[in-house]
Amino acid sequence: MTKTPLVLRVNGRDITVTPGTTVAAALALSGLTATRTSVNGEPRSAVCGMGICQECRVHVDGRVRLGCQTLCAPGMVVESMP
């Protein structure tokens, strides 16, 4: 059975991924290496892959979510955090 790709919007750009992809993986595949910045302006991104480090926080459809724990959905809007 072939999985139909889905499209989500990341920082204003459409990204196509396969179902079952996490938001953190989609961001990495799209070339986005940092999901937020520290208070000092340093880039931060997912470290643990299981939600403990909280470094993969992003806005998903207007709500703060952990990218490594959130599966991509069609039409989802993801914005990296400042």
C-alpha cells in the first residue's frame, strides 16, 4: 500500500512529507536546522527526540507543540519560535 504524501506549511513554505512523519523530522528534511532561538539569540533545535529537552518547540496551528512528538497532518501550519 502506497502512502499518499501530505502537504503542510512551514514558515510560509509548503513542505511535502509522508504520513507518519513528525514535525521535527519534516523541519529537518526541509533544511530548517533550528526551531527556535535561546534568550541570547543562539539557534536551538531538537536534541532528544522524545520531548524531554523541549528544544523542538514550535507553533502548530497557533498552539505551542513539541515537534518531535507531533505527527504532520494535511494543511498543518508550523511556525518556528523566536
